[in-house]
Amino acid sequence: MHLFRNIVFIAALVGLGAGLVLTVLQHFGTQPLIVQAEVFEQANAAKAEAAPHEHPAGAAEHHHDEAAWEPADGAERFGWTLVANIVAGVGFALLLVAASELKGGLTSWREGLLWGLAGFLVFTLAPSVGLPPEAPGVEGAPLMDRQIWWVATAIATAAGLALIVYGRSPLTAVAAVALIAAPHVIGAPQPSEPPAIPHALEHGFVVAVIVTGFLFWATLGTLAGALRNRFVEA
């Protein structure tokens, strides 16, 4: 029970720190790109709303829904982003610290960094190969299809990395490569419509998200490794 409390406490501290770092990175990295993409998204929505269309004979009249609620630009958006990032940071930190404890626990910040980079490969880089991060104005494939592929890719990548690190035979290495490659061979669900924002903006957003994801996971792993020995006896 004492170990469990320490793991939760460490994860809370790590998630708080990593969430703060991620929020600052997003504020200066991805947020300006999101604002630009939203301009195109709103312009396209206005064009679609203004375009004349007829209702089929006998169909009931309908009214277009107002835009869904979203936080106002500035402090409100920053605050909600910070809360969401801290919650995500704590969740991922729990996964990382708990998984590392199964292998004996983190012994240094360097080992924590390696675990963080593994998390980046599993949860950010591998899924982004098939499903790049979507900026506003980019219409994705059906949500359920994307979620299934994303989860399967993360699980397959994690299992493949574990076989590479802890496997001791050529057969496990082959199985690892097969697991990591399988989701990409099958292919991710693709959208039916092209993006409604310029390609350069879309590409810049994808790069910014991946870079901030890398720094987030590096921070998360490093903090976990640095704090672990302060609260959990080796």
C-alpha cells in the first residue's frame, strides 16, 4: 500500500510538471497554428451555411445548430488547456511509473528519459504515421474507426518495443518487427474529403504536435526518474 501511494504521488507531481511544460509549448507552438486553421474552418463553414439548398419534397423544415461551445481565446482557453494537459500528464505518468515498477523501478533520470522516449514512440510517433494530428478544418475518418486503429497501434508498438528490449532470441526480434509494422501494413482509416486548410499549414501543425509530444514525454520520463528514488526505496 505504501508503494501504491508513492506511485500515485509521484505520478501527480510528474503529471503536473509535464502538463505545465506541454501547455507552454502548445501556447507558443501549436496554438498560433490552430488559430490560423480556425479562420479557414470558419470561412468554409460560413460558405456552406450561405450556399442555397433545397429540402426534399415532404421533408420537415430543420434549423442548423449553433456552433458548439468552446473556450474564449486568451486566459480561458489557456486555463482549460492547462487543466486538460495536467490530467493527461497524470494519467500517462501513472502508466509509465507503474510499468517501470514491474521491471524494478526507475533508478535515475536517464533511465526515466528512456522510458519517456518509449512512451513517445508508442503514444505519439507510431499512431501519427497513419493518423497525423488533425488541425481544425481537417476532416478525419469516422471516429470509432480511428480510435480502434489508434489503440491497436499503441498496443502493438508497446509489445514490439518490449520484445526488442527484453527478448533474447532472433525469433522475438522478428515478432517485434511484425507487431510494430502490422497496423501500418493494414492501414489507418482515411478521410473521404481533402483538408480545408492549406497544405503548408496542415504540415506545420503536424510537425509542431509531434515535436511538442516529444518534449512532453521527455519531460515526463525525466521527472519520473528523478523523483522516483526520493519517495520509493530502491
